[in-house]
Amino acid sequence: MPLAAAPAPEAGRGARTNPRWALAERVSTALRERYGPVLQAIGVHGAVAHGDDTDVSDVEIVVVTRRSNAGPAPVTRRIEGVIVDLSVITADEYLRHARTLTTSWPLVADQYLTTKPLHDPDDWLPRLRDTHLTHLARADGQLFAALAREAWCRATIAHGRARRMAEWYETDAAMVVLAEARLAVAVVDGLLTRTYFRNSADAVRRAGVASAHIHELGERLTAQSRELARRGRPVDGELADLLGSS
């Protein structure tokens, strides 16, 4: 099963002196003291988990609870000059997400696979990772092609909006929508190649569209549509396909 991603250094690199990792551990300690019995695991993902965070990086923490309506509320705050993003999800729901493939897979898979434990007494986070990998191993190419076709349609819509804004000389708005189109094209590439990305910036960079203009994106979309047709998932169809296709 092809699966590509950027190398992920261990989060322990410099953890003892890393102020963001130290802050994450303090948050974890405070959570355990207040919500201990209901916590399944606490992990950190994003740049801190990859071990290449900088002074401007945020701290992304996921709190996994044993049951719903338990534990803290999701919140984002700046603590000691660092943005801390606290997400909360039940263990069952997180596992269900890990077993579900959607068009957003290239942008969410990294969270399943590289979350580093702050508190995980039952080794639950490796179970999350293995659950996702097992589901990926069972997914065939047609499923990814079907998801890529759906993502391609969304990318084409974003591309059309950007082109329209440029034609109307709405330069600022066109730049915003162009950025959306670049990311959408990168997501299609990720689905076609089973490549997941760390974030949106990583997606457009690795897909080679970070600085692509409108015409270049149009060419990429055309090439992607040909590839989808080759894989038996053409982007064009009949009304019957719209109502009953998979």
C-alpha cells in the first residue's frame, strides 16, 4: 500500500529545553489533575510532535476522553505568548474517524499517525495509529480515485472562482480564492498518490503548486481529470451517474 509523508523527527528532540513541549506537559499535568479518571489519553500533534517547531509555532493538543460530555471543553488561548489549541474527542469517535476515509484524508492523516503522547497509560495512541493504518491497507485504489474525483470537482469550483475574480479585477479576493484552489489541487494529488501532508502549507509545497498561477492550476486539473478517467473514475458523466454513482 503506497503511503507517503514528510519525515517525522521524534518530538523528544530537545524536549527538555523546548518551551512549547514543556508548556504542553504542564497543560497535560493540569488536565490530569482535574479530569484524571475520564481521560483516555492526551497527545500533541503538529510541529511540536514532529520536533521542528519554532518560536512562532502553536501547541496542538488533543484530549481523548473515555466517554462523551466528560473532560474539558475545546478551547484556544494564548498562554505565555504561545497559542495553545485544545481539541477534545471521545476515544470511540476518534477511532471511528480513523476508520473513515474522506476527501480531507491528505490533511488529517498526519494527526492519526504522528501524535506524540503526553499521557497515555493504556498505549491508546498507538492503537489509533494502527487502526488507521489497517483501514488504509484494506482500502483499494478505486476508493481513493472516487475520493479524488470528488475533490477534483471542488478544486475546479475554486479554480473557476479565482479566475472569475481575476477577470473582474478583484485582485485581493482573487488571491484568497487562488490559495483555496491551490490547496484543493494539492488535495487531489494527495488522494491520487496516497500522500498525506502535515498541513495546508506542506500540501501546496509538496504538490508543487505553492506559487502556481491560475493557468497552471487549470493545466494541473486537466491532467488530473485524465488520470481519473484512466483509473475508471471520469469526472464527466450522465444524470444517472449523479443520482446513483459511487
